[in-house]
Amino acid sequence: MAALRRQHEQSADVIIAMKTAANRAHRSRPAVQRRTGRVAASSLSRTRRLARHLQKEAQSQHNNSEFTEDQKKTIAKIATCLELRSAALQSTQSQEEFKLEDLKKLEPILKNILTYNKEFPFDVQPVPLRKILAPGEEENLEFEEDDEEGGAGAGSPDSFPARVPGATEGTLLPRLPSEPGMTLLTIKIEKIGLKDAGQCIDPYITVSVKDLNGIDLTPVQDTPVASRKEDTYVHFNVDIEIQKHVEKLTKGAAIFFEFKHYKPKKRFTSTKCFAFMEMDEIKHGAIVIELYKKPTDFKRKKLQLLTKKPLYLHLHQTLHKE
């Protein structure tokens, strides 16, 4: 907790320093401009250090950690936002993608991390095992500048490079032990149809089971990075073992599939779209389900189709019952 308190203080320092730099940036005297540059550099350094501290805490595997898995995810998202702000500070563009006003929204979340239970205000995702670099460290993302703009070209079969060491395996869990009279569900994610499938970098799908209030009913699982892309499809061909017997799922629950991919120009992983399957759709055999626009609406109240084209998430369900 002492470390977290220091992070709280650093968070406040970052905001104060950036605000000072932003206010001074409008002045024109050379001496003030030099001071502004030093403050901005200091802000950048502090922001990156704080991002590194938070990322380490979010990825901590210690059993005695004082944070729940949901809290760690929130901490990791804050780290991603801080990295975006660092990139904005270095940008020569007049339009900053992550503004000082956005950064201010993170401070109360970080200060109240142990009790924070609201929806995160930005559509960013924690990036497992991706390194946040300190000032002076070399970055080697190994991507071409035109990757996002169609460098690979939709429709060209290819394998996805393993940009994040250790992240390609995913976080899939084994099947639960069988119980007499109870049903287990295996979902094979075969492929997803997207018009720009060929441009997606390091895509994977996060699978979660939520109740009507969007609360997790089982551990969240990430697939490995997709095996290939072909035409308008990203192929996975991976089995997901749902970590609860079907009979024990609460009424109104749904299984969510969030398609995520890495954006090298912004240096973070983003949710592109999502799909879900409700309880009455659980049955043996193949199923295709519609894709919806982000942000992911776990409460299923404001759904908007991603496209009018016949592009879907293709699944195959297997029910196991003793």
C-alpha cells in the first residue's frame, strides 16, 4: 500500500506538472519557453515512470497482492492511458489524442482504486506483458508505417508476428471436472468476419461470462493471437472451456467475445468490436453471431451493429454431460 500511496502522489505531481506546462505554453518569452520545455520533459519522465510502476503492479503474480483481478485490470488501463499521454506530449501534431483534461479523469480513479467500481471512462485495454519504456530506452515494435492503413492488404493470407514475447499463448483455462447431471460447454472460436481482416495486428479475443449487470461469473480468458488471416476472415480455431456448469449460470447471463488488436501508431491494444451469446443459444453445433460496435456493452442496452455486411463471429459449441 505504501507503494500505491507513492503512486497516488506521483499521479498528482504528473497532473500539476502537465497543467503548469500547458498554461505556460501560451506565453511567448524565450526564458519562459525554456522553463516550459523543462517542465514538459519532467512531466513526460514522471508520466512514464508512473506508467511503469502501475504496469508492474497490474502484472504482479503474488498471491499476497492487495488488489483483485478487476482492480489490476483498472490499474493496467490507467497505465495504458499514461502511455498515450506520454505519446501525446511528444507529438508534433496540434491535435493531441489524449489531452490533459482526459488525464485529470484518472486521478480520482487511482486514488480510490480499492473502491472504484464504475465503468472505465476510456476505451483502452491493458496490454499483457507489453513493456512500457522509460526515457532513453530503445523501442523495437518491428512494424511498417503502413500496417494500419492497409500495408498487409485485406485478403492476403499471412501469419501474425509475435510482437509481444509470451503473449501469443493467451490465458486459456482447462476444462472443469465433470459432475453427475451437470453440463460443461466448450466453444470453438473458428473465425471472425471483418472487412479489414488483413490489417489487424496481433488480434485475439477476450471471452467472458457476465450477468445482466455486467458482473463476471467466471474467470476472463484471452485466446492466443490468431493463427492466420484470409480474405475477410481472421482465423482462430481455438477451444474455450467455459468455467462454470451451464446449469449454474444465472438467468439472463451471456457469453461475450471481444475482438482486440494492436495499434502500433498509438501503441496500445484496442477493442474493435464484440459479440455475445445468450443462454437460449447454448446448444450443440455451429452458430454464427452478429458483431456490434465498441465500446462493449455488457448490459446489452445500447447495441449497434458493426456493419450491414454479412460478417459474423463463427463458433461451434460442444456440450459435455455425464
